[in-house]
Amino acid sequence: MTIKNTPHTGLADRTSNLRILFMNRPDWETAPGGDTVVIREYTSALRSRGHTVDFSCDPQMQMDSYDIIHLVNLTMNGITEKFARSAVNQLRPFVITTLQEDFPQFISKVDFTARSLISYVESGQNPSVLDGFSDAISKLAPSLPMTSPFAAITANRLLACGENEAKTIRSMFKNDNISIVRFGGSRKSDKPLNPGLFTDTYGVSDFVLCTGRAEPRKNQLMLLAALEHENIPVVFVDGTTAYSKLYKDTCIRFKRKGRVIFTGRISEEMLQSAYLSARVHCLPSFYELPGLVSLEAAQLGCRVVGTRWGTLPDYLSDKCSYCEPDSMESIRKAVLDEFESQSDNALSEIASQYTWERSCDELISIYNSVLSNWPSVVPPVSDYDLVFDPLSLVEVIVTNIEKGNFLNAVAVYKTFRSGFPTDNQLAQVDSIISQIESKLHL
């Protein structure tokens, strides 16, 4: 049986025109986040290379005119699954920039930390309110993961931004169909860099800078608590969007020995000046992929303290300091160590390797790899001796689907499925096979 497929450029090289459709949440521009940066940077870089790039948040959109579909953010499981199902139904190849965070590691700690520190401020910063905090946070039960299993196992390629993210994905799906495509962090400016612009405007020097929207997962309250008794200015470049007004208001009300400044949204030129004039940049988030502001600060020569949770260590290795975001003492020690350290060009040099242009080159190579094998005829994965438990059944079926062997996937499914009770993974496989059978009129 031949599977109908819209003609595409297939083995085209980078100079050939690909038609690419990005798909993401509807509010990706009005409520910007890391996924917004990814789409904007890739769109710009791809178009500069002569490729056609469109965007849609409509799962029902006709995809036939596009060579490849690029979904962003596997953790937006509801909308991402709809996009993936539409691509599967329309037999279009698709990749996913996963942005897959290890939610069981940190989500319960985000809420606990925010509630505890808000109570601390509301008490007038009575130290007894935080008695037992460190012990309690270490004993919190892990939360549930947020992801789309259907999208993950049907994608032609999963794109992780670092080794730690890829490891998280493999632990969830036993999936090796993963490519690591590191993000860029280059700050572009048409004007000469001026470190004095920020210090003159805000009247502050030798300060700790924290760039990012004020919210519990970015952990600004923990940074303030860690440096509560230090006579060091702390500057927050926090933008205009706040997911929690209470959290930001509490940050503003927090009393500490050193000065605290909230700038709100500032110009790109002013932000670059802030990076250049800061003594240390610290983003003690509970999780970052990789923390683009940390990467950008490093590229401009600022000392960096970043979270160990996520992929920043995959980028900056041992050239900066890392903190455990659930420990005030860890944050305090890392900041003070960097504050007293000597400037080192090695950090800027390694950070400057990561650009969106380089990332885009890797992305195009992956597009072409996917397209050159879509929907190619390859030997089916049908060794029935491999199927001895539900997980191996899922693996054999998924491998066949990934290679375009839809009929063989259905055959393996019909042979073995009835022998296993339904679990979450098999329920997803049931749905996938149903979609394939419907599409192929089996």
C-alpha cells in the first residue's frame, strides 16, 4: 500500500527553499516566554537563509503545503497533542523543540517556597516563620510530569537543548530519537556598548543583577532571602508581565540591608549596559533550559551564578558558579564567591560559541535528515521475539511508526496487544493505531 505524501524538497541542501510551519500556544506573543524567543530567533534565521516560515496555532490547519511541521514545547500537553494528532492524521513529518522540564524534581518546591517566603514577609520577616524550612522542602513528594506522550512517541525527531533535557526525555519515553540542538544567546546591538548608561541612570554600581519575570519559579524571593543581610545592591530587570501580582508585590516589600531596584521593562541597549555594569548576574530558578539571560550575561563578560537544575551546566560547564535553588545558603555562597572573584575571559569565550545562527544550521540539517527518510521504505522492525512485555511492545510499534512502517506497526499491534492490560502508554498506542487505521482505511 502506498501512503500519499505531498511532494517536498527531500534531500535538499541548505540553499533549497523549505516550507516550514511553526505551531505553538495561541498567546505565545502576548505572554512571551522562552518558547517565544525560540520561534522568533528560528524564524528570523531560517528566513535569512531563504526558507519560507509560517506560524499557526490552529490544530485543524491544512498542512499539505508544508515540508515539515515544527512544534514547540512538549509540556503544553493539551495543545501540543492536538498539533501532533493533526500532523499524524495528515501524514506530515514533524519535529518538536521539547522544552521538557523535569517537573517532578521542582514543581512542588516552587509552590512551597513561594508560600513560605510570602508568609515570612507578611510576618514582618520573623525568623521563626522559616524554622524547619530547609528540612521540610527536602522531604516534599515529587509532583507529576507534564508532557504529551502521544506527541513524543509520534514525532519524527525530538529536539532537546542540552544533555540533561535529553536525559529527562529518555527517562520518560525510553526514546532515542532525540537530537541536541543548543540555543543561542547573542545580543545584537547597532550602538556601541556603554556600561555607564545603566549605572548613571539608576545610580547603582557593584550590584547583583537578576533578569527575568517576577514569578515563583524564577525564585526571586529566595535570592532576596539569601542576601537579606548583605549590604549589596540587588537589581531586578523584571519586565512588565507578572503571573502572580502577590509574588511580585512581596518581592517589592521584602526588607533587606542592601538596596533593591525593580526596573520593569527596559530597552535592549539599557539591558546590555546592565549586564556590562553588574558585578554578578544570578538567576536562581528552579529550572532553566538553559536560562538564556544567564547565557547572554556570560557572553557580555558578566560573572554568572545559575541554577544547577536544567541545562545551563551543559553550556557553561565549570566556567561559572551554580546554586541549588532550594537552598538559601547555596545561593548566598555562590553569589558571594562570584562577587569576590576575578573576571575571567574564559566564560565569555565559551558562552559566545552559542549563537542562533549556529543553532539554525543544526536545525536545517535535522530537517533535511527527517525529510530524506520520509516516508522511505526501510526494513520493518517486526522481530516478534522482541515483544515480551508491554514496554517492548510499545518500543517495537513506535520504532516502526518512526520509520514510516505503518502497516507493520498495525500488524505487530494486532498480534500482541490483547495479551497485555491497558496502562497509560498502551492507551496512547491504542489511540495512535486507531488513527493510522482510519487514515489508511484498514
